[in-house]
Amino acid sequence: MQQTRGRFSSRLGFVLAAAGSAVGLGNIWGFPTQAASNGGAAFLLVYLALAFCLAYPVLMTELVIGRYARGNPITALTAVSSNALSRVLAPVIGGFGVVVASLILSFYCIVGGWMMSHFLAELFGLLGMTGVAVWLETFSLSRSLLFTALFMLLTIRIISQGVESGIERWSTRLMPLLLTMLVLLTLYVITMDGAMEGLRVYLIPDFSIALSPSLIIKALGSAFFSLSLGVGTMLIYGSYIDDSESLPKLGTQVTIIDISIAVLAGFLILPAMYVALHNGVEIFSENGSLISEDTLIFTVLPALFDKIGLAGGVVGTFFFMLMSIAALTSSISMLEVPVATAVEKSSLQRNVASYAVGGAILLVSITIIMNFEQLFGAVIAFTTRYSQPLLGMLICIYVAWVWNRGEVLQQLQKGSPDIETSTFWRIWPAYIKYVCPLVILIIFVQSF
Ligand code: PHE
């Protein structure tokens, strides 16, 4: 099996693919809107602290275990199991990760589809085809079904092409484009009237809100979601890294890119909201709080783009293209989890597995669309708020408590021969053994 497994062809290939997975709607939409309604810079600080102190160490556990086992989450957890109990639980935990990754993809495709339809709406609007544009930007069942399927199809096509010519090729094409658009859009929006008020909200901390337990669990879920943790994505991407690479270095680079883009997106979204307010678009609900996150992106921003005429159309087109790209480089990393597992656990060809698994997940998406009120929010909360941190904690336990410490060190020494004397090795093992599981558990229990 070793020969037939894919590999990233270069360090940059991995970093862009993993950053592509990490940077998604969570960064560009979730983080800024949550920061806006939850204490601005105070939320930012809590988020940064959790990302570096909890998410980064957990990311490292996934990369190490993945590269060691060179396999899917079920194989990987089994490979490091040292006793009967851990061997029995490994497929259950790994399998649960695969299911959660698939469920995340099922709602993510719906939102990715909305982004794509808004992108086309702005584009057709620019071309003067208002009729089509209005259909594309109006919420309807037919539109959701059509664009969810289209978005899933794109995801499947890329994944069916494999690691190097699918995931890596598309991530290295799309990520630089994403970053360029994000920077240009931010520079443009920040010069508009009203933008300063948004910056003020983003940068002045209100600790009275940001330190509440419910907010910390939100920020934790956010950080885990943003770094694609707990569901085997990073574990599988780690299994495609060459032995000559230093894992702590790669992990740091991915974390820094992910966090920087979330912070940068805040400099776009918050000013844009207040520019909208300045232009007469309402952004507060009756009780004085910010309107909900989806209304913000799909109502406020399009209304703003409409109000600023031709320039608005251009900005709108680029904005939703940016969102669609961010969503796509993440959705491929979610589909890779069940597809790689299916290929490795059965005799299915990658191509067939991609369409079969992607098709099955699309059916789940359709079920969610048809029962939107009951299912959409519930699936998001179940997967991102609870399952991801819990699974992250279990992977920590496998690496720190179940796996043999000598083997962990050996794996890390590949690509970083001096690791044993580094600060990383002095802190990380004890850290993932005691601090991470305990803190995740406390935050988790508090949230009930
Ligand atoms: N990290 C992605 C985002 O921020 C979401 C994601 C979660 C991707 C889990 C893969 C696995 O949008």
C-alpha cells in the first residue's frame, strides 16, 4: 500500500494545502462576525490564546500520528495502540472522526453553494442581467439544492484526482489568489466612509463579554474548527508529508497563516459592516445586538455592494469569489477523510470512492436543506462545538498516554534531528499529556 499512497511533492505544497484546509469560512466569516458580537479585541485575544496554547499542540499530535501511520484515522489510532482497550476503542474514535468530517462537509457544502450563487449573482448583476441575478441572490429551495450539488461536484472532482494533482495542485493555485483578493478588498473597504467605526469595534476590547464561559467554549470550537482539528483532516494531510520535513516547523507555519488570515479578515468584515451602516443598511436588530451572522453576509453585504454602484458590483464579485475559494480548499480536505479511509479499507478505486462517498454526503446535505430549521444549526453545534474539541482531546490522549514516547520522539526526529534538546520537546509532551486534555475537558463540561 505504501507505494500507491499519495504524497505532497514539496513543503510548499503541504503548507498551502493544509493552510487551504484551515483557512475557510471559519476564518473569513465565522471569526470576524463572532468577534464583532462578542467583545471585539477581547474575543480576538481569547481566540489567539486558545489557538496557540490548545489548537497548535493538538495540530502537532495529528501531524505526528498521521505521518507515523501513513494511513486514515482508524488505521493510525490502531497503529499506536499499546493495549487491548486502546485497540478496541481506536476504530470507534477514528470512525467517529470520519463521520464528523463527513457531517461537517454536509453543511459546509450548503454554505459553499450559497457563496457560489452570490458570486454569480454579483457577476450577472455587473453584466446587467438583473433577472438571473435576483434569482441567484434570493433564498429558495431550488437554488440551495442546485448550488449545493454543484459545490459538491467541484469538491469531488478535485478529490478524485488524488493528492498531488488534485489537492496540492488546486491549493497552490487558489491560495495565492485568495490572499491577494483578501488584501486588496481590505485595503479598498478600509478607505470607505464609516470603516473607522468598524475598526474601533474590532480593536477596542470589552472583557466583560469575552471572558464568560459560554464565550470561551465558542472561541475554543472556533479555534478547533478553524485549524480543521479533531476529524482526521490534518492527520491524513500529515500522512502525505515526506519524512525529511520538520513537523513542528510545518505545524507552526500553518497555524500562523491560519490565524493571520482570520485576523486580516476581521479588518475586512467589521469595517464593511460599518460602511454598510453608514450607507443606510441596518446591521443591528431591535434589541440593539448585531444581526445574525448569516444575515450579515448574505443580506448586509450584498445590500452594501448594491448601494455603491459599479464599484460595488466589482467588490461584491471579488468578495464572493474569495469566499467560494476559501470554502472549496476546505471542503476538499473534509472529503479527503472519508475517501482516503474508504480507499484504504476497501478495494475501491479513488475515483469511484470519491463519487460514491461524495454522493452519499450530498444526500445528507439534501436532507438538511429539506429540514433546514431543525437540522442545520443542530448539525453545526453537534460537530463543531462538541465533537471537534472532544475528538481533539482523545487524539491527545492517544499520543501522550497510549503511544510509546520513544516512538513519538523518533517520528519527530525525522526532519528535525535536534528536536530532543529543543524547547518544543521540553514542553509539548507534558503539555499534551496533562494541560490540553484537562483544559478541553473543563471548558467542555462548563458548556453544559
Ligand atoms: N478549517 C475550516 C474553516 O475554517 C473548516 C474545516 C473543519 C475544514 C474541519 C476541515 C475540517 O472553515
